[in-house]
Amino acid sequence: MIYKQLTRRKFINIAKLSVLFLITSCKGVSKKISIGFYKNFLPVSFINLLPKNWKKENLNFKEDNFNKNLRNKDILLINDGWLGRVELKHFNDISNSLINYLDERSKSYLTNWELLEQKKLYPIGVIPYAVIIKNNKYYKITNKNNWDFLLSRDLMGKMILPNSPRILMSIAERVKNKNAMKSIINQGNIYDDINAIDFLINTDAVLAILPLTICEKYLKFDSRLSIVFPNQGVPLMWNFLLINNNFNQTILHNWIDKLFERSSLNKLIKDGYYLPFSDAYIQSKYKYSSKSARLLNRPSEECWENSWSFNPLKESEKIELEKKWKESLAP
């Protein structure tokens, strides 16, 4: 009788353990790490370097509950163009061990945010814009040119430009003509970031201004295309990581460590994606001479030094930017 009771009790305990194991297993599945990002400007090589067991979700910045839906992701990867829509106060601070990886350029850029916001932003990539040109043997635009070529009669109405007033106005400020923005707008150009390459290849368009990560792959199969980075500098697109839900940063640290492997670095750099870290090998990719940069279709050290990033806008700055944009649109 005692034996039967012990056996029954043992059976019940085993059953309890089995149920507990099942619940724990299901919980583990439900806790699968999720990362949200907007994939259009990211190279495939970067997406492929994300851990395979992470749940990858494409962000929709136009949805009504944008900030609410961001809270469902453990990690966010977001570029500076959309960062203004994110409520940074809800995210976790970045650990000092990760901050120590950053180079001086990225640390300096972070100082443009309030201190509490700086602690929540982690630069994970910077992408230079490029001027991609069709049949440049005729137009002869080189990295020695400044941005004045945008007012060339030969290019009038034949350019695909960024669909961003802020980027356009920042470029126009580099042109040696006080009415540059109005002149560019009056040319009848196309403004499209997504379909720019299609327009460039299939129409009489001559050049497009795009992030390097979009341009790079087309150089491999269309010999008519070439890339120029004016030594006067180019706009830079920054990508940031944000962390939600008390996410274990050790996991993030381990992944970033793998990005330092030469095979990973070379894939990213080949696709035009630069890591903003102080590692000597990474920094060497920012320091090409003009000749080497031209041969490799990359920005020169001079171009990098003159390039510019976009700081967060205060409300008064937004109003001023909108005012200038409307003035440039006026006939």
C-alpha cells in the first residue's frame, strides 16, 4: 500500500515538472528577441549579420500607433530621418561598455541631443550620400567639383534628387549661388528616394543623389554608371540602435563584437555601410586619399572631413526650415 502511494506521488511530481517545463519552454519561445528596422537603406549584408534567431520586423513609420507599436520590439534600428518621431524617454540607457566602442565622430554627433536622450541612442552605422552618374565621360564631374554642378545647363531637368527638403536645402547651401535652392527647384527635376535608380537607368536622367548603400550594387552590372563624392562633403545618414523592455545588453554586446570580425567588416564596407567605431581597421576606411577613393568608389578623407550630419531640430528651427522651403517654392 505504501509502495503504491509513493509511486502515485512520484507520478504526480513528474507530471508537475513536465507541465512546468512545458510552460517554461513556451515562455522561452514567446520571449524570442525582436528587432524592428526600415530595410530600404540597409544593405543585405547588414541584415544577414543579424542573429538568425532574432525576429526581424520591417517598421511602418506611417502607422497611427507608431510609438505604441515600437514598445513591442526589444531592439530598434532607426535612421536619423525618422528619429524625430520617436519618444526617446521610454527607452533604456546604453551601457558604458558599448559606448566605449564609438569613435570621436559619433560621440561628437551625440552631443547634439539632450543628455538624457544621448544615453539612449547608440550609433550603429553611418552611410554617406553619393552622386551616381550615367555616362559621366560626357559630363566629366569629379570629386574635385563642388556642388555647383547642380546648376549646370546640361543637367537641367535630368536629376533625381532626395525627397527631403532638409537634405536638399543643406546641399544647396554649399552651392555658390544665393538663389541655388530656387534655381534647382525650377529645373523640373524628379524627387524620389525609392525609385531613383529605375528612373536613372530607364529615362534620360543623368544623375541621382542617393545613400551609397543603394548605389553600390548597380555599379556591378551597369558600366554606364559611376559614383562621385565631392570633396566639399556629402550628407550623412546615421543609423541608431534603441533598446526596449530592459533588454539584456550582454546579448547586444556579443552581436556587436562579431561585427568586428574582418569578414563581417569587409562585407559591410563593400556595400557602403560604415561602422562608427574607433577600431583602427574601421578608421582606415575613412582615410583614403583622393586617388584611392576615386578608384574604390568611396569618399576620400577630405570628403569625410567636410561631410555633414543632421542634428535634432528644435521647434523654432522647424518653423524656420519650413519658412525657407516655402520661400524657395514661391515663383
